[in-house]
Amino acid sequence: MTELRLEGVSKRYGTDADGTTALQDVELTVRDGEFFTLVGPSGCGKTTTLRTIAGFEEPTEGTVAFDGEPMTNVAPEDRDVGVVFQSYGLFPHMSVAENVGYGLRFRDPPEGTTIDERVADLLDLVDLEGMGERDPDQLSGGQQQRVALARALAPEPDLLLLDEPMSALDARLRESLRRQLTRIQSTLGITTVYITHDQREALAISDRVAVMSDGRIEQVATPQAIYREPKTRFVAEFVGENNLFDGIVRTRDGDRAHVDVGETTFELAGSRLPSEGQRVSFCVRPAALARAVETNQFPVTIETSEFRGEHVRAYGRWNEMSVALQLEAVPDGDVTVGFEPDAAHVIESG
Ligand code: ATP
């Protein structure tokens, strides 16, 4: 059981004059037993964070600690972490069972079991019972990835680190594998850090999510809070689709405000409203912009629509702003939509 802490972690590659800052002052606490996901676009520093936790990279500044114990001088092999990468990294000349048992050659299997029993238990856990004698190349991609997971779990690590483990798999397989993964993780109660660039996957799988951009943490919260209460513009735009409005507060009375966006005045309700004369940015999800709502109406010039099965997603413009709508049917012309004052969520300006 392990709590993981990153304190003021920065990582620079190369020299000061000619280098890349991959991480800037990253602060994170991953709680004991938590399924924690780092999500962000390519190059934002996810892999560097994971490699720093595993000990493959040393932070330029800051510390990584497991249960309050700084890991600064602890080699990767002594950190008790299991790592699974996107490329499964199975040993091709070893059977599935030998792959899973590999890490047990260097340490004793858990009390009261033999290596063979431990390997059989793990193959059971990842639904590959009876496949131990096969070679990795006789398995599908999804099965190989489950062998890699079993191999990482075999030595009973304190911490499980997963770097885009499913990105090479097709969408349907990924969904079924992620259900298996969450089941295994909660059965074992192992502290897990998962990396993905797929925000939907992050919301679906995690207890908490850290959204990263440009080497920094933008927000750490539950999936619900990340979706409903994005803290920054980046999070509002990266997670799901959103409509972002920039305006100026005209009047403010308690938890109500009137906000001018261009020539239009909107009424907003909420606790995070700035005071009169201040700039304010707020977002409204496509599903909250409806034709039936009579407050805060504005006209949208429709440009394209996509059929999504359950609904139609339409894209259009209002003044200079691009707008995403969720409609029941493809519109046959421009539409006027409105939103309730409490459907708007205020984000940090900037
Ligand atoms: P992806 O989703 O594409 O894997 P990522 O979020 O995992 O991206 P990182 O691999 O952590 O991002 O990279 C963060 C930044 O650090 C990038 O700008 C990358 O080019 C840079 N970087 C990573 N590794 C090195 C290295 N060994 N030397 C120099 N720069 C590096």
C-alpha cells in the first residue's frame, strides 16, 4: 500500500541554453489504492512524469516520495513499481508463463506460494488461464497486453504505472480491456498511475484525474469535477466539447450577474462570479444549449452537423465565436438557442 507524492518536480532535458523543459513544478499526491490518471496532449510531459516516478529519470528539481520516503537515491529496481508500456515488451523467446514469472526470478514469490502457483493465479486474474505454454506471438494484441500486466503485477509491486497501455488496440477491445483493468485494480487495491491522451478514457477509468499541459498540472480532480467544473480554459476545451464565452461583468448581485459578451447581455448564476467591471470567461456544454430554453438566447449560424446516434452534434458560429450544439435532429437552417443561468461555469481567465 503506497501513497505517492511529487513535490515541486521539474525536469529539463539538455543544457540550459539549448534544452527542453518537460516538467515545471509538478505537485501531485496519489492516494493509497487510488486509480489516478495523467491526461494531456502529446508532449505535455506525461511519460516524463511516469519515468521520473519509476526512477528511470532523475528530476532536475523536487522530490518523488513513496509513503513519505524520498526516492532520490533509490534505483528503479528497488522501488517496487510495476510498469506496463504501450509496446508490450514481452520476451519473444519465452513462453507466456515464463514472461509472467520473469520478475519472480529475482525475488521470492508471495508467502506460501511457489512461482508456478503465482503465475497461474495471475493468468487467472487477467483471464488467460491455460495459455501459459503459448509463445507471445500466438496471442492477440489484447492478450499480449494482459500478459504484460500480469508480468508487472507478479512481484506484488506497491505501485502500478501504466503508460498508454491500450493505445495500440482497437476501440472495442480497449473498452473491454479497460473494464478488466479497473476490476483488477480495485480487487488488488494497488495504487495506480495511468497515462492516456484520451480524455474520454481518463474520465471513464479513474478515481481522480490530473490534466497536464506544457509540463504543468492544470487541474487535479474527480472525473465529474473535471467535466463539470473545469478550472482553466485549457481543461474546459481539452475535456469534452465546450462553448467558451469571454465577457465583462455589467452588474453583480450576490450569486447573480449580468455579463456583456459583445452586444449581448447574459444572465449567469453561481458562486465564482467576479465583481462589476471585471473580465469573465465562462463555458456552457453543448447539451446545455437548447432551443427550448428562453433565457440567454442567441442565434447560431449552422455550418456542419454530425449524426452521433443518440443525438446530432452541430457546429456553427455566433458572431466571431464557434459554437457546438447538441440537437435531436439535423437542423434545416440556423437555430436560436438559450441556456439557464446556472448552466454556465466560470473559469479562470487567461
Ligand atoms: P506523448 O503523449 O506524445 O508520449 P508525453 O506527454 O508523454 O507525450 P513526454 O514524452 O513526457 O510527453 O515529453 C515531454 C517533453 O519533453 C516533450 O517536449 C519531449 O520532446 C521532451 N523530451 C522527452 N524526452 C526527452 C529526452 N530524452 N531528451 C530531450 N527531450 C525530451
